[in-house]
Amino acid sequence: MVCGAGAPPAGILRSVSYAVHTEIFEGPFDLLLHLILKDEVDLYEISLSGIVDGFLAHLDGLVVALDLELTTEFLVIAATLVDLKARRLLPGPVDVEVDEELALFEQRDLLLARLIEAKTFRDAGNAIELLAQAASRSLPRTAGLEERFLALAPDLLAGITPADLHAAWLRVTSPAPPPPRVVLDHVAPIRVSVGEAVDDLVARLPGAGLMTFRALTEGMIDRMEVIVRFLAVLELYKQGLIELGQAVTFGDLEVSWVGDPDSVFAGVDSYDG
Amino acid sequence: MGGGVASEAARAAEAILMVADEPVEPQLLAQLLEVSPSRVEELCDELAATYESEDRGFVLARVAGGWRFQSHPDLAPYVERFVLDGQPSRLSPAALETLAIVAYKQPVSRAQVAVIRGVNADAVVRTLCQRGYVEEVGRDPGPGQAVLYGTSRLFLERLGVDSLADLPPLGDFVPGPEVVEALERGLGADDT
Amino acid sequence: MGGGVASEAARAAEAILMVADEPVEPQLLAQLLEVSPSRVEELCDELAATYESEDRGFVLARVAGGWRFQSHPDLAPYVERFVLDGQPSRLSPAALETLAIVAYKQPVSRAQVAVIRGVNADAVVRTLCQRGYVEEVGRDPGPGQAVLYGTSRLFLERLGVDSLADLPPLGDFVPGPEVVEALERGLGADDT
């Protein structure tokens, strides 16, 4: 799980270990619910940045064997969270695009609605288990017919031949028809990974002075690529390797390298999308 | 138990229920006993009340749309010692959540379950089918004709409820204002 | 019913006998109830007398060295009607598939049948056992010691063949990976 050679300094290692790594979450809502509602925390101590950090940290932990669908769902939610966080960090005069702002609020409300739905069904599932547990204290009578009535019972095999039995066997064991495939050949594959983006930044930033995020994403067309690049920037910031600044509200995000040039970056693996 | 006819019908109901291996629907009992279904309900209610007042070790219960004999829940410790097979193993939280979605949203496709849960639901739905709690109940008429799932009779039996209407309403589980507030706050919804 | 201890033991006996599929030996009951075998005989005699004096539709009978609940002989006409009218008269396609799996894959556990069919098969296997087409042939040596089933002599007779070798050969069954895994694991419970 460590990119690069040699043991990273202890300080960096510590900064990338999170409690959430120890739990396995069934999907992004599960994780997000946990982060927001854990320990029944005081409502007013919940911080969006804490949640975003936890979410991103968990993303780091989810490196292997993730299916595309799941990773995408995580990424979309991470992007929404990061968007929300960025907006919150930078309050100020509203000369932003109103459409953009509205779209963001819509996304947040959608996320909120889905979280409430996820929590509802999780609690309903717990209630179902309680019902089942209570019911399991009683067992049903299943003894069935007494022998003297069995002779009366219709012969269920009447009219059934060995060939019928064989046909039933073939029916149940023949492979199911292949699921319909969506042909994606015409869609250009997206190949981005936070790990690669981090590697690229680590190569470019030291000695480059102040760079804008805009410059770092120049030439990128795909929205996912920009998101991943942003996640990589946050990752480096989290590890204290870069400083972030912004001269004016909603101005360009400025990135500068402050890390020890020799420090080995630890922590991000690829999630190829 | 009253005299004559009522008694004969009640006794016949007891005899039939004793040899049945799943809940017997009142309509079938009515047909076999040659009384009305509502009379069957009365008879069974009376029998159940009698066993209870006599403090019997078994009960007559209304489960999954029918009547069945079952052991009294008080005596679970004895019955568990007797039954070797053991109880079916518990469902994972993911399976329970999926089961709840199917129970309350049926008929529902795997894709719809996946949207609510945010993760692919194929494996969990397959497990629930193998356990017999969930079954195919139809096909979506729209394009793709997705398989639609619903809960089974076994599901009702395992929960000890008579019908889906006896499940607690879903509204009971919608998070209260404090949780919603926490979620809103968690997503920074307060500073709009 | 008497008070205190006797009552608890009697109730526990009723609960166990209600869920038992076979006559229960007094020695086993004595062990489960933590009373002496002779006390068990007394308890069961008392229960049987109570049911008789209350004119119940069922009796507690001493059969094949054990005690069991059964329908009252008086009510046989009703039970016969139930057998003729209330039970399926032919195997459903699902039941036939289950029977085919047991026939071709024996010895096989219920969980393995469920994996191959993709749905729970417990009720069907139980019915096939009660009708004598399928029987227990052993226990899985692995953890859980699942009961293994095979087909019976009656099955061969009713199908009109001399031995399993006379069934049409299997052909090429290419099971999916989850089926192979389940069969190899021997299968206790499978959770997702």
C-alpha cells in the first residue's frame, strides 16, 4: 500500500492512519451515516471537514477489489462533499454563478434525502430482525400426516417418468441466459487514479513555486479527471506536503509545495475508474 | 367449548391443524368443516384463548395467512435443547437492510434496491432467495423486463406475522428530527 | 394442571411434543425436563387424560416407544378430507426440480439443494420426506453436520426403475462458480 521506496517518516504515517480504516462499510451511505452519526456526537460538534476527511480517508482504505459501480458511487459522493466543503470554507460575496450554487444545493439535498432513506431502511431491517428473534422462540408443528393417512395421500409421482425427472434436472442446471450487455465500446475509457495524480503532483510541484489548480488541470476535458486531481491535491494537503491558498474568494486555488523534498509519499493506491 | 355442532367443528379443526405442516388458511378449514370462514376464525380464536387460559405449552397462532400450532415462546429454552438442527443463521446487516427494502417496496427490482443502498444488490438478493425469504414475483413491464422481487410466505412465518399489513409502518423508522438535523448539519446544510 | 414444578415440566413436555416430528422417547423427555423417566410417564399420562376429558380433537398417544400428538381417531373423516382436498395432488415444477437434484446429486444437504436451485427448498424436501420419496441417508462430516438426503426405494418403485443407474444419464452439467464453491464447502449457512 506504500508508493515509492523506503520507510516513510513516522509522522507522515501517523497522519494517514484513521480510525475508520478498521471498519468495513457496505457502501457510501453506510460510511457517511457512520461518520455523521457516530457516537451520538453533539450535534453542534459535527464538522463537515471532519466528515469529508473521514470519507476521503476511507476511500484511501478501499483500494483493492472494488467494483467500478461501487467506486463510482463513492467518488460521486466524495466529490459532492468536497464541493460542499470548499463552498463552506469560502463564504463571501455571492458573485458566483447562481446556477452553480443551486445545483450544489440540489446535490446536497439529494444526498441528504438518500441518507435519510438509507437510515430508514437500516432501522426497518433491525426491526425485522427483532420480530424474527421474538418469533424464533416459538417453533411450528411440522410433524405432518400420521402413517395411516399417507396411503390416502395422492401419489405425487403419478404420471412422472424418468425422462420428466431428467428434464427437470436439465432445467435447473442449465446455465442461465447471459445477462444483457451494454456495449460501451464507443465510450472512451476513463483511466484516472488518485495515486497517479498524486505521483504526477509530487513530480511537478517541488521547486515549481506557486501553481494554480487551474494550471494543474489544464487540458483536462473529463470532469472525473478534474475531480480526481482535486482529491489528489487534498490528499497532499492532508499530509502537510502542500499549502493551499486563495487570493480572492472564488479566485484560483493556489498550490505550493512545502514538504520535505526527500519525504516519501505514503498512502494512496490507485482506484482505476 | 360449546355443545354439539360447535364442538364437533372445533375438534375437527384441532385434528386437522395437528397433522398440517404449514399454516392452514381459514377458507380451507371452512370448506373441510362445512362452516363459514368467519365461524372458523371464531372457533380458532376460542381454541387459542382456551389453550392460553389453561396455560398450555403450545399456542394456536395466526401466521402467514393461516392457523398453526406452535410451541409457547416461554418454553424456548426446552425446545431449543430438543431441536438439533438449530436456528437458521442470522442475516448480515446488509441482508437485513435489503430485506427491509424488499418488504416495504415490493415489487421491486434489484436495480431499485441498489439505488437505495448505494451498492450492488445482486449477491444479497440471491442469498435472500436461497434462504427463501424473498422470491421472484413478476417482471417489470418496461424495457429490460427486470425481475421484480417480493417477500415470501416463509418470510411472514419466520417473523410470526399474519400479513405484510402487520409489519410496523415504514414511517416508524424515518429518522426523528434530531437525526435529520445531525445529517443536515453534517452536510453543512445549516449555513445556506 | 398442578402447580409449580409439575406445571412447568408438563408445559415443557407439551411444547417439545408439539414440535417433534417423531415420537419422543420418555428417556429423552426426562433428560430435557430434568425429571425422572417415571415422572415423564406420569406427566404424559396426565396430559393425555386431560385432553381426553376435555374432548379435544387430538390425543397424546404412546407410539413406537415414545409419546406423540396425533389427531383423534374419531375425526379421521375430516383429516381424510384434508388429505384429499387440502394437499397438492401432484408435484409442482419446483418440487420436481428439487427431487431431480436429490436424485442426481445424492447424498445432498438442503442447503446444497437451495444453492443449486437458487431458492430455499426446505419445505419441499420435508414434503418429499413425508411422502417417502426422499429420506435421510447420513450427516455431513463437516461443521454443522447437515442432514444429507437421498432417494428411497419407494421413489424407484413409483418411477418404475430398478436402480438409480436406470435414470437418464446426467449429461454435461456446468455449474456456476458459486454452486461449485457451495458444493465443495459442504455448506453450513451462507451469509452475504
